[in-house]
Amino acid sequence: AQKVTQAQTEISVVEKEDVTLDCVYETRDTTYYLFWYKQPPSGELVFLIRRNSFDEQNEISGRYSWNFQKSTSSFNFTITASQVVDSAVYFCALSGNTGFQKLVFGTGTRLLVSP
Amino acid sequence: NAGVMQNPRHLVRRRGQEARLRCSPVKGHSHVYWYRQLPEEGLKFMVYLQKENIIDESGMPKERFSAEFPKEGPSILRIQQVVRGDSAAYFCASSPPDRVVGYTFGSGTRLTVV
């Protein structure tokens, strides 16, 4: 069975601090995809990144960076110099290569960035 | 370049009524997925459909819930005789045949049962 664990329920930081959101996953598939989504207070899901299990290179996009480590089954997300607009719930998700793409979501981490 | 369109954005139903949620996929996408997000929880897969076919409904409650994706028109998630526990956000996603690239979520329908 596939499982995604986001152990941090809520994180509070002050603006300009760096913050890392943890994601640990379980899967028996050899090919799989990992995702991060942002859900702002307005409620929609904003796609942030998709990573293939064969690509372990870390990725940076502006203030966002992702660290994928297959050895520890982790796909952590770091926001550098956080801003108030980063306040949201962040979900990590996993999809296996079982014939169709059903995403398994973690329970989310609520990030509160105060001025 | 319209994304996945869900309507209504908000839906209020009294206990015992029917709720019909609509999802129009991205043009050219032939696969539709429905997810449910209960308050303060992550999204849970409900059902996966292709045109005129239900491929996987392993996440659908056994009673009162049904889904369709007809040859023409939007996908419909139907909840009969709603109860308070059905109050949630329902998200639809669509994807092209290769299923991963372009997997896109709609903005969701917030169902409130009073």
C-alpha cells in the first residue's frame, strides 16, 4: 500500500525565516511520482512540483527548493525567506505506476507566516 | 486555455436532498478523477473515470454516491439523501491519456449539508 506522512501538523514562523516541510512516503512501486501542492485560504489546490522517482536531483524554483532522497523515502520542501503570502496548507502526494494515476495525499502541514 | 471547471463553487443542501457536482475537464483530457477533502484532512481518492466508463471506484462510499462521465458533457458526482457527514470539499482532476503530465485540479465544490 502507498502512504504519505507529513508529521508536522502546523508550523509558525516569522517573515524572512527559512522553513522546511517534511514528507516521508511508502511505496512498493519502482516507478512513482511525488507532488507538492499548496492550498491557500481560498481553498484551491495550486500545483508546485512533480518529481519522477528516477530523478533524484534537487530542484530550486525561486524561494522554493525540494530535496528528494530515495534512501530515506523523503521529499522535503524548503521555503527560503518566507513571506506572509506563503501562509497556506501544503500537501505532499504520491502516485504509483499502477496503470493509472491515483494520488495519495498526506494530511498536510499548515504554515503560518507572521509579519 | 481553460483549466478544470467545477460548479457550483459552493453548494448548500438540507439533509435528505440530492447534491449534483459538475466537472468539465481540460479540453482534450479524457480522464477524470474525483477526490474528497473532509474538514482539516487531506484529499482522498474517490473514483476514476474515462469517457462512459468507471475505471476505479474503490474510494467511493458504497451507498448514495455515484459518478458518471458521459460521452458528451461534464462529469457528474451525485450524492443522494445527503447527510451532515457529506459536508466536504470535492475536487475534480483531469488528465490526458498519458495520465501524469498535465494532471490538473479544479477549484473544488464546497458542499455544506444543513
